[in-house]
Amino acid sequence: MSWRFVLSLFFALVVALFAIQNAAAVDITFIVWHVSISQALVIIISAIFGAIIVTLLSLIKHLQLNSVIKNSKRTISNLEDENATMKSKIEELESRLEAPPVVEVNEEEKNI
């Protein structure tokens, strides 16, 4: 198991134990709403909303990193193709250097 998964399970267990031990009813006021609800439920709902927000933010970061990786792979592929082309040009030029030079002799030069 991943250490992050184990840490998440441990955190969930701590939140659940805390919520169970604090199960008294509390009055919640939010803008115009007034509700009397179990404190345990408030704690668990808050933890769930926090987990959802963290998941969405990490998903966005993951998608951005995947885009960077995709662009990097495309760049690497293009550079590898360019490298292969340059190597073939180098081999061609080296083969020209190794070939004996062709000297053209005019008819006048032959008679000298």
C-alpha cells in the first residue's frame, strides 16, 4: 500500500473518532439558514467537502502535468527525428570525404 493511502485512512479514522465523541446537537447559522444538527455530522460533512476540494485541485494539477508531459514527449520525438536526419547527413558527408577526389584532366594537360 502507498504511504499516502495509509495516511489518508489514518486521518479518516481520527476524524471519525473525533466526530463520534462529539455527537451533541449544535445550532448552525449560515447566512440565512438556522439548523440544529449533530456535531458529528457537521464534522464528517466538513471533512468530506475538504476531501472533495483537495481531489478537484489535485486533478487540475494532474491534468496540467499530463499536458506538459505530452508536449515534452512530442518535442523529444521531433528532436530524435532531427538527430537521425543530422546523423545521416554526417555519414553522407564523411563518405564523400573518404572517396578519392576526382580530378579532371584536360587534353592539353595530358600532352604536357
